[in-house]
Amino acid sequence: MVQTSARLLALLSLLQLRREWTGQELADRLAVGPRTIRRDVEKLRSLGYPIEAAPGVAGGYRLGAGGELPPLLLEDSEAVAVAVGLRTAAAASITGIEETSVRALAKLEQVLPDRLRRRVSALAGATSTFAVEGPSIDSELLASIAGACRDGVRVRFSYTTRDARAAKRNAEPNAVVHTGYRWYLVAYDLDRDDWRTFRIDRINGRVQVGPRASRRTVPGGDPAAYVQQRLRADRAGETEAAPGRIRLHAPAEVMRRRIPARHATVEPDGADTCIMTTRGPWSHSALVWTALLGEPLEVLGPPELVQAARGLATRLRAAGGEPATGVDLGR
């Protein structure tokens, strides 16, 4: 059993972790009796923490609005992880988080011991990040959705569907998942009586919070795995584009050193030319990236890739430029 002061910090930490706890749940987590929990709650209230209580069998405790932050207790590795995360937050796809991260980092570094401050500075000096070009989302929107997941309440929101239609959604949120490129909400759609994934960048306006939601478990038990499964299923249902083939007027051994093998294969096509074939479907980004290699090239196929190259060249001419010398957009 922990001592009183440590138990109070542990109790406060639990109250911040979840919206509501029963007295018995808190007692079980802290290995004390319900009477001790009631006394500890009164002590926290006397220190200025607005802890609300609901009587009865279904009642419980919750930390009300306006509670002050407790002392931050972090192990060395945790402090370094938080500081590094704040330093790299500017490269995230969350609008408005950069300035907030800088302010939080400044406060954290003020209280870091010298040995940890040096470790964080060394790691930051040796690390570079770049922003991923993807859809951005509002930080307040993300926070409100995450809060609804935590609190177990229903939400209503306006949504733009895949075919660009405006729709209303009434759902019970379960989790927020970040794929590294997009943010998704995993939720049970009450109108469709089934689980769904929603791209958060397609949620419009404010999220309206409703009554308590049912306790549900996402299929498979892992929200991230569920999102990955749904994305794969969506791609499988579409007609997959063919790989792209581009002839480069440069030796194969030279281009193999410049083109990552995980993205494309490079095969000789004579002494001074080679053919690059994308691994998987062709994409506009692969076309642009290949053009930026600075070598004369010919777009061989498929026809959709040839058409995309011609469209790009047309837009460049309209912007006042000319197609790059040595580029053949296909016959």
C-alpha cells in the first residue's frame, strides 16, 4: 500500500486518465478501501481540485473543469521522449500545433536536469525532419474527438463522403488512429448499425457531444489493425493501376544507385539507357520524382501514365515554361 502523499498523486492521475470512476474501481486500483478513497477525495478538494461525486450504485467520481495540473513526475527516458516528441511536432499534420509545442517544450526544458537537457539538445541537433504533404486537421477538432472516445459519449458531425457528398453522422466513437499520413476515427455508426472508419480531415465544423455511448469493442480488438484492414479492403475493391514504365537515358548501374529498390526496379536497355518499373501501381508522385532525377526520359506506359505526363506538360506550358529537354511523353 502506498503512502498517503503518493496515493493522492496516484488518485489524481487516475481521475485525469478517465472521465469517470466508481469508488470501488479506484479502491481496487490503489489497493485501499472505499472509505479511504472518500477521505482522499476530500483532501484533494481541500487542495483546490474540483472533484465531483455522484451518489448511488451507478455513481462515481470525476475531475471537474478547472482542476489544476498536478506535479509532472517523469522518469529520465520518459522526459527525453516527451521533449523529442514536442520538437518534432512541427512536422505533424495537425494545424496550429507548432506554436503550442514550442511553448510546452520551453516549459519542460526549464525543469529538465542538465544531464537530460544535454541529451535532448544533442538528439535534436543530430536529427532533421520534413513535413509530410498530406491533409491537415484542426488540433481542437482532434482533441474533442479524442475526448469523446475517452469519455464514452455519442457524437454527431457533418461529414464529406468519398464521392464528395455532404452527410450527417451519428456515432459512438471508439479510437483515433494515425497512419502516418492521415487521421481516422474508428466508431460505431448508429444509423448503419455497423462499424465505420471516418477520415478526420473530412469532418466539417464542430463535433456535437451527446449522451453516453454503449461499451463496444472494435472488431479484432485493435483499432489500428481494424483501420489497416479496412484500407486494404477498400483498395482491393478498386481496379488497381498497372505499374509505370519509364525509359531513362542513363546507365542502369548509375540509376540503381539513385532509385530506391523498394520503390522500383531498374533493368538495362542497352549500354546507356535503362527501364524503370514501379513496384506496384504507377502514381503522379512517382512521375514527378522521376522527372526530378534530371535525366532524359520516355514514358512507356501504361496509357494512363502517358496521359498524366501529357497533362502535366500542358500545365507547365500554361504556367509559362516548356517541357524539359529530352522528355518524350509517349507515342
